[in-house]
Amino acid sequence: MNLWNAMKRFDFWQLIKVLRLLFQKPLLIIPTVSATKRTLIICDNLYRGTHHKDGKENAFRHALWNILICQQTVSITKNTEQSILWAEKITSLHEKLAPNEPLATAMDLHNNSAGREYFRILKDSSETAVINFLQEKTQNAKRIVEVIDTDTTDLIYLLDENKSC
């Protein structure tokens, strides 16, 4: 993932939003980019390209992304809540700048939130432990066809194309 190539796709106002957020916490940029790259590598290794669809693999990716952002930024923020808030800002902005259909966006936002909640219990866990935890959660993910109650931390997905999870 090349950050510059990603940013070149934004229009002027989208770029301003991204830069404004990044300049709020410049020390968090590198760990956030690192967490993003690591998330994609892990998901490519586990699921190949299926994590870009709206299945269980996508739910895994969104939760993992949020956990890794939190894990990699907490050493700088020294505060769990600040890292969670940062991950929420980054991943929510991503959903605004790369919009999907409304149900897919709701699914992504929900799985992002679930990942941040999982971080609370996985904060000091190894990457392997995080992956194992999320794979178990992925096995039990719930298929949705409409927006659901967001009080649950179950992972959710839309498509049931790949039953390998």
C-alpha cells in the first residue's frame, strides 16, 4: 500500500479532511500506516482476495485493522481510550471517503467498532492470539440483510459466498 497513491485519488476537500486529521496527531501516522499494511498482509495470506468482498473475511479484516491500529498507537498515546478514539476517527473517515452501499457501510462501521471493543481485552495479546481470537469470532459472525442493533459486538457480514471461514 502506497499512502501517496491512495491520497492522489482524493478530491481537494477529501484531501483536506485527511490532512487535517493526520496533522492532529502526526506521531500516529507511521503506526497507523504500519497497522494498515500489516492488516492487508495478514488478510491476503489468510483469505487471498476474498476479504475485499462483503463476507466474513471482510468482517475479520475490519476488526483486525482496528485492533492493530490501537495496538500500534497505544505505545505512543500511552492511553487506551486515546488509541481507540484515534482508530475510530481514522476508520470512520475511511468509510466516508470510500463509500459503499449503505448496508455495506453500516457493516464496516459495526465491525470497526467491534474490533475496537475487542482491543480492550486483547490490548497486550500477541498478533497470533489476536488472529486466533478473530478467526473464532469470524466463525460465529452473523449474516445480515438489514441494519441491525449496534449493541452487539458480534462480527457481521452480508455475503455468504465463501463458506471456508
